Amino acid sequence: MAKFLYTLIVTIGLFLLLVPGIIWAIMFYLAAYLIVDKNIGPVEALKTSVELTRGLKWDLGVFASVILLVNIIGLVCLGVGLLITLPMTMLANVYIYRQVLARGPIAA
């Protein structure tokens, strides 16, 4: 449900303009991790993700851009590079989630 809401919100933002879609993608970036880690509902996870990412949008945007670039490089290596880059970037995402969570209002 949260992934559906996330996709819907980001798609609407991308249709409106590119910038709101990117901003909303960053704001709700942590929602899926919150659902799995904290066992909260989808709407609450989206709200909590907004709180946690407040003030970090530029940092998370740069991080997401680097992750995208690393995965594109893995794809360019005949797709075989994705066998290395995808797990690596997934672990990097979890690390960033834990770092943001540690500084946020609902510390683990």
C-alpha cells in the first residue's frame, strides 16, 4: 500500500513538473524501510518519512544521484555489473536509513 501511495504521489509530481516529483520522491524515500523496520502503517510511514527527511533533501538528493550513477555504470558493464552494484547500493540505502533514523524524532 505504501509503495502504491509513494508511486502515485511521485507520478503526480512528475506530471505536474519534474522538480515536485523529485522533491516528493526524496521526502518519502524512507517510507518502505519504516514499514519493515518499525511495523507502522503506510500513511504513518509516509508522514514519518517527511519528518525524518526534513532538512536533508539536498543531501539525500545527492546520495540518490550517486546511487543512480553507480547503478548506471553497473548497467553499462553489460548488465553484469548490476550483480555487484545493486546489492551494494541497497546496503548503502539501509545505512543511510539507519543514520537518518538515529538523528530523527523516532530514534531506534
